[in-house]
Amino acid sequence: LGLYSCCSLIVSIFATKNGRKALREEGGIFKHWTPMSLIPIVVRALGGVLTALVHKYAGATRKGYALIAGLIMTGLTQSVIEGERLSSNEILAVVFVILSSYLHLSYPPIAV
């Protein structure tokens, strides 16, 4: 998936007028980048490595509970960072996902 994204981005740079223009400008496509631009890149890369380690070493049940904990942490973090309470739709969605994940982990489908 990442390789496909890279290929499509490279093609779009050469295929579009703005992309070719950006390549000719001084500084190129990284003209407006700062060291702070690397933070989301590094965080996403570390998240990918962590995800791979979880898939390698944790069983399906642990992965399911990690998913539930991740949803709760994401909701709480979003609430704290944005300084807003979670909406009732967001809370209800988290409850449904947690409930369905718990039921799936507790009563997995029978292989036929």
C-alpha cells in the first residue's frame, strides 16, 4: 500500500503542471519544509513498527484488547487536545466498537 502511494505521488508530480513547476523552483518540493515537518513522519513510522511488533508477538485476543484500549485512549486524547467534550455520537460509536470487538473476541466465528 505504501509503495502504491509512493508511485502514484511520483507520477502526479511529473504529470501535473503544479508538480512540474514545484520541481523547477528553488528548493523543489521540500521548499516549505522545516525540521518540525519530520515529526508526523517519524511518529507514523514508529507507529508502523509498533503495529508490526504487536502483530508478530501478540495473539488475536491481545490484539483485540489493544484495539479497544487504543480507541479509548484516542478518544480521551482527542478530547484533551481539542479542549472539547466528546459528542454523544462519538461516545456511542466507541461503545459499539468496543462491544462488537469484545463479542467477537469472546465468541469467535466457527470455521466451516
